[in-house]
Amino acid sequence: MEINVADPKFASISPEIRTLSLDKMGKNLLVGTIGCEIYELSIEPSGKTVEAISPLVRGHASPRKSVRLSFAKPR
């Protein structure tokens, strides 16, 4: 099985895979990305294809798109 988080169906802001976690039954795979996203993939019983993709957490940060903040320090 191949997982390509850069595929448009994931809609990831930073699709590099950081972590993987398979449940004990081998039916669900959690995929964590560098962009702070977590997807749950339902694996077909043979383990060769993905049946469904559910975003659990949508990303809010990207190493390529940094947000810079500035503030005034009170005296």
C-alpha cells in the first residue's frame, strides 16, 4: 500500500508524513503530517487499499509559510 498525502484528496498544507500509527486490528491508520494535521485512514481488510480518509485535525502551521508576529513591549 502506498500513501501519498500530497494527493489533493487530503488537502494538506504541508504533506510530509511525520508519524504513522496502526490500530491493533490493522483496520485504521493514523497519519500525522508536518503541517500539524492528523488523518484517519480506514484500511480495506486485505490491507492493500484505503477505503476512506477522515481528517481528524486540520493543519494550522506550515514550515514553508511562517507567520511573524510583532508587538510593542510596554515600559
